[in-house]
Amino acid sequence: MLSITTKKILFFCDPGIDDSLAIMYSILDPEIELVGIVASYGNITKNLATANAAYLVQLAGRTDIPVIPGASMPVQEDETLRIYPEIHGKEGLGPIQPPRNFQYQTYPFDMIRVIIEKYGKELIIVDTGRSTTLATVFNLYPEHVKMVHSFYIMGGAFFVPGNASALAEANFYGDPTSTNIVLKNAHNLTITPLNVTQYAVISEALMKEITQNNKSVFAPLMEPIYKYYFDFYKKSNPGILGAPIHDLLTIMVVKNPTLVDYIQYDPTVIESTDAKGMSYIDIRPTSEKGKTKIAVNLHYDAFLEEFKKVVL
């Protein structure tokens, strides 16, 4: 039997429906080893996000995966905390709620340092939420982050419309100061912006096929939370053929980088003015190419094939 080399991922997220689907996918994929989940504010509050992450790992019988509470608000004191119950539901899983008597264990923030020390250059950090918590890791453990193999973040919109404003994607809009800390300090960094994630669409028919054939403990959750998510997108984007699973694509690209095409520049995020949260790159002919890989084109058929292979 051939041995499988797994991708060891420490996952920063704000679950949230698409983050939750990314957690489910990561647990189901034998080529991914989820070594920790850091749950923060974003789509919902930090406490709800932490409870949702713990609920999913308990459902899977994977309480060996440490759940670590992250940031509860952005770094800017004048920032209004903006969450999205109309997209993800009041508690983050659409119509699904963990049991009222649900109890779970969390780990202290310093567990992030312990995980980095344990896995070192094998560790991949993926962040699909606001950048606040990951920026805090860079500030607290500057020498430790140098040990990490690579970083993947979902965020930004380059030459395409935003979703939090006309110019800005929600993650970068939520805490642009922290995002710039990550962009300036992360090595071996890949960004999956709206340029590709908005096309990572799962149709209603495919989700029904998956939930009917999926034997995992997650099958009963997938269709109702997907339907809640898709109902929002049908209202906000009439004619759309399915729901874009932004955060799931970011996890998939870690293992399958050829699912997307890239350009290579060093991006910046605007921190104030009406353009707050807007991500941009310097594409003038005289500008220097950067080190950050930015995904700009999705190979949709390959994305669907990989998704079905894991989830079915």
C-alpha cells in the first residue's frame, strides 16, 4: 500500500457556512491533516464561531483537533463589528444549531505556538477569516512564524467588484490594518481572492447528490446549511447557478495548486477613506514583480472533480 503524505494545516476561520464546509472537507480528505482550528469573529461572533468549530470536530469524533478561540474584534478602535447573519444565519450554520447543552473544550492562544513548534516546516497556515488573529500571531511569535512552510489566505478582489463594498472583499474590509501586517510579513504566501472564489460554485443538484450518497456524519448538515447559503445568493445575485464556497477553495488549493492560475505581485490593502479594504497591486510596466501568488483564474471542472472525489 502506498503511504499518503498529508498536508498539515492549522486553520484560521470564522465558521460561518463556507468555513464550516471547509472544515468538513478537511476532515474528510485523507490527504489533509487538520492539526488545529483557530476560530474568530467575522461571519459571526467569536464565541459562536468557536462553538461551531467545536461542534463539527465533535460530530466527526475528532476531539483530538484543538479548537483555539481567536480575536473578538478588529484592531481599529473606531471599527464597527460587522457580521453577516443574513448570509450565515444567526449562529453561523444556517438553520442548524448545536445542542443547547453542548459542552466543549478549548485551548489557550499559546497553543498556536506549541503547534508551530511541533510541526515546523511541515505546517501550512490557512486563514479564511479576518486577518486580526493571524496578525496577532505575527506580532507575538515573530520567530515562530518563520518556521511555517507557507501561508494561504482567502481575501481581496483584484480588478473585480467587492462583496463588502463596491471595492472591497469582506475579509480584507473587516480589518485592513491586520491584513497589511500579514501581507508584508508572510513568506511563501498565496491569496485566493474573489477573482477565483466567486466561481467556486456548488450547484443545488450536486449538493443533493452528495448528501444522498455521503456516508459521513456531516451528510445531514450539508444540504440544509447549503440551502440557507444558496437562498441568500439567489436574492443578492439573481440567476446564479449555485453558491460560491469561497473558503473551501482556499483549502483545496493547498493540496491542488493547479486548480487555479496565478499572477505574482505584492498586494496592499487600503486602510481608510471610502476605498477602505480595497486590495491593489502595481501593474505598471516598470513595477517589480512580487513574491505573493494571487489566484486569478479557476479551472472549474477540475475543482468540481476534486470536490466530488473527496466528499463522495
